[in-house]
Amino acid sequence: MVFEVPIPAAQQRFRPGAALLRVGRNIATNLADLIIPPVCLACHEPLSQHDTVCATCWTEISFIRQPLCDRLGLPLPFDTGPGSISAAAVANPPIYDHARAVAHYSGVMREMILAFKYGDTHNARKLFGRWLTSAGQELIDECDVIAPVPMHPRRLLTRRFNQAAILARELSRTTNLRYQPQLIKRTRQTTAQVGLSSAQRRRNLAGAFTVSSGQRRYVEGRNILLVDDVITTGTTLNACARALRRAGAARVDAIALAIVTNDSTVTL
């Protein structure tokens, strides 16, 4: 083992370039704060730093913590040890291997997602990226490729952005993992899933996703991490996972900002 002896401050070499760079960064930060003052990303109250939420809004986010179902990522009432599985996962096992979510789809988290998805407000993406990294760390550690749940091209033209792609790109930035935005292709435009039963959702998405031959080299034998904004019933993730399995994926996991539970209000 090699031990490094710290150099006394008086003997350290002074680097004027580095000092000027630090001064320049501090000036730029102060100017940016004057032009766009930091505010809470949820309620817009003034804060001392950017890309976060205030203490009040933080307490109103129902973050998902252990214990939780190892397969679905749903919170469990008590801890039965590592790898615990919920009754829902036993009754209807997902095609994907594991799912994780940052919080319940309710309260402040729901409001932030709706603003992100429909309000064309993406200033929370850095915070979302940090939250996704924290919530999905165990999946990220096993991941080879990050990919968003795709949007049909016609839908993308009207929406102008895919919120799942923004989240996946931010997660890739914070983890340095490969980001493949075109890994999965949506082959046909489907009707909205809201209000459909589980069976109707499955029929609606049957055959809606595929992996093109040009993308198979990123899938075969790899662990894929799917990214979406909200997990409702898991039907969309299952459809994507089925396409990835057919293309040779070794493992398919999923992560989202929120998950719909029994006490969640569904408005997507």
C-alpha cells in the first residue's frame, strides 16, 4: 500500500491559471444567480441554490424506501428480508426483471411530473436525474445500456419531446453509462392507456415495440435499463421488455420518477 505525504501549503506550487479559473467560475455563478435567482422547482419559493426543492415541498413528496417488492418496486408493509416479493408480483410476474421508482405518484411529485410532461418545463431534469440515480443505484450497478420508453414519431411531432428520453439522457449523464435513445422503436401509434383495463392495455400495446437490426448489437447479452416518467400498471414496460428479450437482452430492468399505487391519483 502506498501512502502519500501531504505537501505543506507553503510548499505547494501556486498555479495562477487554476486560481483565475476558480474566480471566473464564482463570478459566472453569481451573475447567473442575479439573472435567474434559484427557486424551488415545485412551488417557486426563493432558495439559496439551484436544482432543488424547498424543505416544505420535500416533506410533501412520498419517497419510496425499503422495504419494497424486489420485482415491481412497490412498497411493502414490513421487511421480510432481501429479495422480498409482493403478492402482486407472485400473481402476475412482470416480463421485466426489476423496477424501481423515486416516489409515489401523488402530491408534489405528481405536480412536478405533470409540469415536466405537459407544461414544457424541463428545469427539474437535473434534480430528476439525481433522484433516479439514487433510487435505482442497485439496478444501475448491473446496467450496460440506458434506453427510454419510446414515443411514436407522430406523437413526438405534436409533443415535440419525449420526457422519458430527457430523463434517460440525464441519468446517463450522471452515471456515464451508454445512452441509446433509438434502442427500442415504437412501430405503431396506440390509443391512450388511461381508463383501459389491464387486458385492454395489453391488447392496445401488443406488437407496438421492436428492436431494429441495427440496434441488436447493443441488446444481445446486455443488461438494459428502461427509463420512463411514471409506472402505472407496468403494461408498457412489459411490452418493451418483451421486444428486448426477443432481441437477446440478458436482463431488463426499469426505473421511473413515480409509481402508481392504490392511493395514487392517476392523471397522465
